[in-house]
Amino acid sequence: MPRLSVYAMRAALIHLALGFTFGGLILANKGAPFYPGVWVWLPAHVEWLLVGWTAQLALGVAFWILPRYSGGSRGNERLAWAALGLLNLGVWLIAARGFLGLAGAVFFAGRLAEAAAALLFALHAWGRVRPTYL
């Protein structure tokens, strides 16, 4: 398995664990209130699970499973590494916004980083996606 896929999947599992932990705390607070400000964690919980886990796992598996070029190369891996870094940066910016009460500019920067990650990974994978009849 390529190194990028390993790191993407490990990071995805970390986001899954964080999302489940904070989601469990939010759910437990509904049954037996212990901290009134627990709802501040909801945006981070959603971001870690929807983007941090799901999108990152898809990125790691796609990098691994898409066909290689004829020389065995996976193409320009720098684009994929940049996509992985930007995706994590975006997830953490959006998660930190809820915890730290940061401005909307941080949210915009996080979403912009995630969109750039999607674009970079699409540019990386474009040549590796081809019809099966060729």
C-alpha cells in the first residue's frame, strides 16, 4: 500500500475516533447534563466525521486503487500529498473555529482549503481514470 494511502487512512481513523468521542459526549450530555456548553462541539463532531473521516478515507483508497500509468507510476504524487495536507488543514480550521469561537473568515479559509484539496486530487487522478475498453 502506498505511503500516502497509509497516512490518509490513519488520519481518517483519528478523525473517526475524535468524531465518535465528541458525538458520544454530546449524546451523553442530552441524557445526563454535565456541561452546558457541550453543543459548541457539534460543528467539530460533524466536520471530523463527514469530511475528516469519509473524504479522507475515500482519498486514501482512491490513490491506492486507481490504475497506474504504464510505467507503474501513480502520476504526480505531489498533488495528492498537497491535497491530503489541505484537506487536514481545512478540517482542523473548521473544527477549531467552534472550539475557539473564531471569526467566519476561519470557516471560509477551511472550506477553501477543502475545495482546493478536492481540486488538486482531481487533477492528480484525472489521467488515471480511463475507460475499460481501451
